[in-house]
Amino acid sequence: MWYNKEMLPSQHAVVGIIAAVLFYPIFGINAWMIAAAAVLIDVDHYFIYIYRKKSLNIKDAYWFFRNVKDGSFYYPIFHMVEIIVLEAVFVYYYPIFLPILIGQIIHVAQDWVEENFSRRTTRNFSCTKLLYQ
């Protein structure tokens, strides 16, 4: 296959760096924020791990999410469409944050492609599922 069956931080970093290089003519030095956001958005997984496991062990958190088969039980907030829309409104008033929004969209798009082609997990990309539980 042309993709790995799970999206790793290194893959998000590579795509984020490529996007930062492509956006450099537009954002200049601030283009680094695209690459940083494309990787650091996954901090929400760590927050979930801390909440669910009551542990700060980042290595265990990494392996916990590497082994997830059914992601429908967790809601990574920075991956949610609703949060991205709210951030887009925020960026309208504070355009300096546009590179962060771009990095986040790139990250979520990569996850969405993985979800739709690997069928490895069932992830939540919207908070609306919370309403029906």
C-alpha cells in the first residue's frame, strides 16, 4: 500500500514540514507553525490518556493509542470539526494564527484519510456523537 496503516507522529511531521516549505512564501518564518501544529495537535490524545489512566507516562500513552482498535470511545478535542470551525472564526479576527489552523487541518485530513482507507479504528471527528449516547 502507499500509506502506513496507522498515522504516526513522524508522518505528520513530514507532511507538516512539506506544507511549511510550500507556505513559506506566504507566511515567511511563521510557516514553521504549520509543521509544529501538524504534530502537536496530538497532545489531546495525551490528555485523554491522563484522564482515563490517571498516569502521566507519555511512553505508555503512546503505546496505548498505537494499540487502540476501537477509537470510538475517546474524543480528541483538537481533531473535532466543531473545534476547527471555531478556530477558523478566531483566525478571522486574529489572522496570525492561520498557520496553526492550516497545520491542524492538514493533520486531521491525514487522520481522516487513514481512517477511510485503513479501517484500523473507528474515530470520532465530531462531537455530535456525544449527543446520541
